[in-house]
Amino acid sequence: MEALANLVVATADLAEAEGRALGRHLLRLEVAAILIVAAALIGILGLGFFVFGLFLLLAQQVSTPIAATLCGVSGLVIAGALGWAARQIIWRK
């Protein structure tokens, strides 16, 4: 009977310790996820400014519609490259 009681107490202690460890890891995961989202938003903003700067530079050299078209194409190329990289990461064996 005493061995069964010790087993129950040990199991409860293990569950408590694992629960605390899980809580710490979940907190770290939440902080990392928030930082990743913030970095992604800032990166998207930076990419937008890059394309806008390219548009302003091209608008001085060529007409505005051509500059807008070239910036749109460059944005599509960048998006395609990012999508291709994501696909390579996902389907990597």
C-alpha cells in the first residue's frame, strides 16, 4: 500500500514539474511569436518603402505609368521569390 501511495505522490510531483516547465516554454513561445509578427510587419513596411522609393526614382526618369508598372513587376518578383523560398522550406526533404 505504501508503494502505491509513493507512486501516486511521485506522479503528482512529476505532473506539477512538467506543468511548470510547459508554462515557461509556452511563455517563451508567445514572446517569440510576438517578435516574429513584429519583425514581419516591419519588414513588410520596409519593403513597401523600398518599392515606393524605386517608384519615385523611376518616375524622375520615365513616365509615371511606366514607373508604376515597373514597381508593380518588381513587387511581384519579390513576392514570387519569397513564395518560392517558402515552398522550398516547406517541401524540403
